[in-house]
Amino acid sequence: MAVAPRCIESRSTDPYTNLAIEACLMRSAREGEPILYLWQNERTVVVGRNQCASAECDIECLERDGGHLARRRSGGGAVYHDLGNLCFTFVTVPGEYDQVAQTEAILRAVRSLGISAELTGRNDLVVEGGLKFSGHAYQHTGKAGCHHGTIMVAVDVDALSRYLTVSPLKLQAKGVRSVRSRVTNLQALRPETTIAELKDALRTAFAHVAGSPVTEMELSEIDPVELERERGAFASREWLFRGERMLDQSRQARFGWGSVRVDLTRRDGTIRDLVVFSDALDVAHVEAIAGLLIGAPDDVEALEARLRAGGFASDRAAEIAHLMLD
């Protein structure tokens, strides 16, 4: 089958519009037509699907500076966007999703600028010395696969460290003292690097991994009614602060698969209410926890049994159960 890769670029810097465009592209994904979507947001903190927004971002400070809080539909951790950052999204039908090739396209583009880069950990790209310049996240539906992320070119790292309130547990796990000390801009390694140059490099690399020239896709191809509906969903307070409510207890820990915070209320020997926040990339498992455990006895063995019955591996079930009650 012939492959016809397409590229589309947003002209907006509004995070809710840009996330809405991405959602529309996923809904309209077609066989043999992988899409590279390029976009930028103005002063925005984007939290992962299952994170607690108020714990990950100094929202008051961000909004006082004219910034925006947004939430994406994929898992992973909070990131800061400004016009020194370039966002990318690969959209394909499920049978054509190739995370390795998509990651290689990003690496190829950056290396073509003379910057050595490699993949490390579960979803980070780093330069020599281990500093991160790109983080990735993933979303899969029955209709499409989405692989998206950020590329730091000239991001305001002072703003990044001012707005992001990263958990000390996460910093400790990464062996760093602050989020600022862990990241770098491409301009720090190659000062002449520009966003425009990087966009061209990404188009070229995408064509290479797809094995065919890239054609441009117009924003006018997206249904405006659908786009406005999606934008409203992304901008709603219900979505931005999903899950946040006052419960009796809060506990958190960092595991190999991600950071987890559980807020819960216990009454008369049972779990009466529970919300789970996490930067785990596997969003489905995180979202299943509350449904499996609300109403369960507040007993570690009982909680483990419910989680195992719900499809959790024994070690992960034990981690979650002990976090809740130890």
C-alpha cells in the first residue's frame, strides 16, 4: 500500500484550540496517511490526563502572568510550553502506529542540526550529558494512535521552574535537585537553532521514515463545529480539575511505572471514596483503580485481591494497596 504522509501546522497559540485540533485529527485518521502535526502554545502548563493540576502547577502565579492551565488526554507528567518550545504530534491508524520509527524521526531531525541526542528512560530524549530536551506521551483509541511531545529550543527556563511544582519524590528518583537542573534548550548546544529550522528538519525526517514525500494539510479540512466542541471540552473547568475534591487522607509514592497519589475517605472499615492521581503513561490502569476499590474493605489483602481480579499484576497490586493503607 502506498503511504501518503501529511503535515499540518497550527496558526494558533491557544492551548485549547491546539489540543482540539489534535483530537479532530485523531478522529479523522485514515489508513496510509500518517500525519505530523506541528504546534506551539503561549505560556501554558499542560498536565497529564490523570494528574492533580493544583499539585503540579502554581496556577495562581501562572494565571497572574497571563498563562493558561491545560490538560491533555494522554498520560505522563506536567510540561511547560511557550513560544520557545515546539510541539509535535504523530497521528496514525492503530495498525500503522510505530513508536520506534516516530521517535527516530525526532532524533533524526535534531541530529541533522548537528546535535547529538538519544532516547532514555520511558519517554525522554536527552543530549550528551543526560539533560532532557524532549518529553513524549501517548494516547490510543479504537480510531487512532497519538504520539506527541515537546522539543525545547529556547524555552524560558525561569518561567518553567516558577510554574511547575514537581514532587520532591520525582526529583529524587531522577537524581536532581530541581526540574530546571534536569532540562536544556537546543540553543544551549547550538545557538543558531530556530523553530523554523527545526520544523523543516522534522518534515524531512518524517518523509524519510515514512518513505514518501510529505504533503501539506490545510486547517480548513477540519470540521469547524467539531473543532469548537472539542475546544470547549478542553477549556472546561470540569476537565482541567478532574477528580479534585476534598477527601480525608492523601498519600503518595514513586514507583518504577510512575508517581502515584491517592486521596481517600475510609468509614466503617471500607473505602468510601477514592481518587487516584498519577503521571503513569498507562492511563487505563490508573483510571480503573477507583472503580475496583471503592466499597472494598480497608484491608491490604482485600485490596490486592480486587486489583488482581481487575487485571493488575501482583507486584503493582501490592504497591497500590500498601500505599493506600500503610
